[in-house]
Amino acid sequence: MQSVASERAWSRTRSNFIDYSSLAAFGGTPAVPSGRVVPWPAANETHLRSLAAVVKSGKYHRVNHPIVQEFEKKFSEWTGWWNVRAVATGTAAIHVALDQFKTRGRTVVAAALNWPGAVGPIHFCGLEPTFVDVSLEDTVLDQEAAKAALDSDASAILVTHLFGNPAFVPELRSQVRHFSGAAIIDDAAQSIALVRSIGPGLPLDSDAVIVSANGAKHLGAGELGLICTRDQELVEHVDRVSLTSSARNGERVFSPMTEGYNYRPNVFSAAVALGRIGELGDQLVCRRKNAAALWNKIMHLDGLRPLFRPSEPSNSFLNLPFRIDPEQMGLPQRPETRDFIVGLLKAEGVPVSVWLTKPVFEYLPHWRGRWSAADFPNTQRILDTMFHLTEIAPPNDEETMALYADAFEKIWAMLPYLGDRVADASRAR
Ligand SMILES: Cc1ncc(COP(=O)(O)O)c(C=O)c1O
């Protein structure tokens, strides 16, 4: 976009008396100076010290490494409720949990707007997904559709909490508990605040809450996943799915029966994650403050909608998802309109990107083509119109949010005059 920019901006200026050369995509100065934004996981010296502790321990693996055990204990304390078992990744954690409950039925109810790695384990366990649509307000799975999909064949319901948005779905949980033998698995990979109580002394009604500690998530460590549960059998199942041998209790013991996935936790990742637990509460407070500061400045912009509930206090704000309403903006109702705006924002230095573009089943070879996107209208609408802004974590602060807001303002002021550019971009596809 940048290369064609200034010349075309000039000719456009002469013919229509509109000068949009102030936009960075057309040669102007970016609203967010280069180097101003600190990208997550906000690497710093304390992470080096955490890694050095593993090196000094002289042990780089093993599930009973004291650092891993300390991490499990401290994280359990942080949650205030759950027993915690670390495994290799969030995906592995979902697999282990589903594997434990797979004999309860043949199907798993899950949202069509989802992360491929989150639903992949349904297939690993020999189960079939029943996909349901999501809410246009906050991407949370449609509670009524999920209730209707819940039949006697359901072994589990997988509640994915995307972008930090909590999916409490209390009626769905209650229906599962009263009328179904299905397990409730909460995928909180993007929404870590859910492992803490959701009210005074009130934990989420769940059989397993899954956390990912990968570098893009709140624990910003390395590859690492956590199963948070009160189900002791599930805790024991971790080793059955994962380990060929265990040294959890001292002596090395070979498992008499194992699926052998070797989902062992990475000690280096656990060390970084352990070092971050102390700051996790403050991190969430900062993310919430930043999200509120930015949204307050840009909420008046025509056709820009939040894909989160601005007043929800337990939002983890992994990032800020938005969608646009091109009709309200007088722009073509096509995904290319969103792509064009994302291009303008990126040129201004705003860390935005387009997430997935298809319902989750289209990303998995064994399921592709079995359902139609038309059956999940909200999912498809979100995928055609959404983008998300990633860097809202500390040390980025309200001043950084003000710079992002300036970029949005600058672009939105010019959008009414950019309709033909958007149309050009659409035709070029
Ligand atoms: C919603 C969701 N679930 C599960 C996962 C899997 O976590 P991991 O990358 O630790 O395997 C991710 C990872 O991005 C995710 O976003």
C-alpha cells in the first residue's frame, strides 16, 4: 500500500479536493512511532534469570522437576480453587481432559468460531463435534443453540473463551448438570482470569479449565499447558495419556499402560511462567485499564463495534477484538473492506491483524466441507468483519492507547472518501 501511495494521493487530491496523504498508508507520518509499542511477551531480564535457574538445576526435563512442581503449586494458589497439572501445551491439556471423559458419549458440543488446536483433540479422541453458532456481541457460544445440541450422546461440552471474553453460559451449565452426563471443559487458553473465582467463593462450574502458557498468552512463557480441575481421576489420567515413564514420586516408574503421547511440561517454560505468577493480577488490571481507555476514545466511530462487553469485569483482554459494519460506513460489505482498514491501521503502526477467516471445521482436513458456513451466520459474519488489536498488555499504557486512538480517528475521518479505493482493493482480489 505504501509504495503506490503518495502519487495516487496527490492525483486524488487534485480531482476531489480531499487530501488523504496524511495517512501513513499514503505517505504520511504514522500515528504510532516505530519502536513505541512493546510486543508481548514483553521479554526482559527476569526471564533470563528464570531460565538460568533451570540451567543451574542441572536438570532440563522430567515431570517432577522442582520448578514444575513449584509452578503447579503456586498457580493452584493463584486460582484459589483448582488443582493444577502442567503438560506440554494447551492443546495437550484439552486432549487429556477429553480423553478422560470420552466414554460418556460420542459427541462434543463446540463453537464453530474456534481455534483449530482447541477442537483438534475431539478427533484425536475418536469423537464427533456438534458445532453451534456464537453471539455477535462477544463471540461466546450461543447458549440456546448449545442447549438444543446437547443430547444423550454428548460426552462433553467444550466452552471456548476467545480473546479474553468469558463465556459464563449459566443456563447451559445448569442443563448439563441436571439433564446430561456430559463433562464441561472450559478452554481458557485466551482467558486466564476464568481460573479465579467468578464471584465471592464462586469458581466456574467446570470439570476442567484449560490454560495455555504459550508466549502469546497471559503467562507469556513457552510451550506449556495446564489442566485445572478438582477431579482427582482426571489428574491421574494425565500420566496415562501422556507418560511412558514417570518419576513423579521419586523412583522412575514405567507405566504399565499408556497412550504414550509424552505430553511432558517444558521445564524452561514452567520457570518463566512461575516467575510471572506474581505479576499476573497486575497484568490483568493493566489490560483492563488499557482496553477501557482505548474503547472510550474510539467508541463513537461510525461502524466500529466491540466484540467484547466493555463493562465485563472478569474479561482477560488477551487482545481487543472489533468488528466493522461496512453498511453503516457506506463501504462495500465484503471482507476486503475490513482488510483494507486493517492495512491502513497497520501502516499507522497500530498492532492489528485479521484472525481466522473461516469456521473452524474448514481448517481441519477430516472435517472440511462437512458443514456449511451458512449454517453459522454469526460466526461467518464475525469472520468477514473482525480484526483484533494485540498489544494492550503492560508495559504499554494509556499513552500508547491514546496513540492507537489517534490512528483510528485519522483513518475514520478519511474513510468516507476512500470508498473507491476499497472497491479497487476488492476487485484486485
Ligand atoms: C482458544 C485456544 N485454545 C487452545 C489453544 C492451544 O494452546 P497451545 O498453543 O498451548 O497448544 C490456543 C492457542 O492459541 C487457543 O487460542
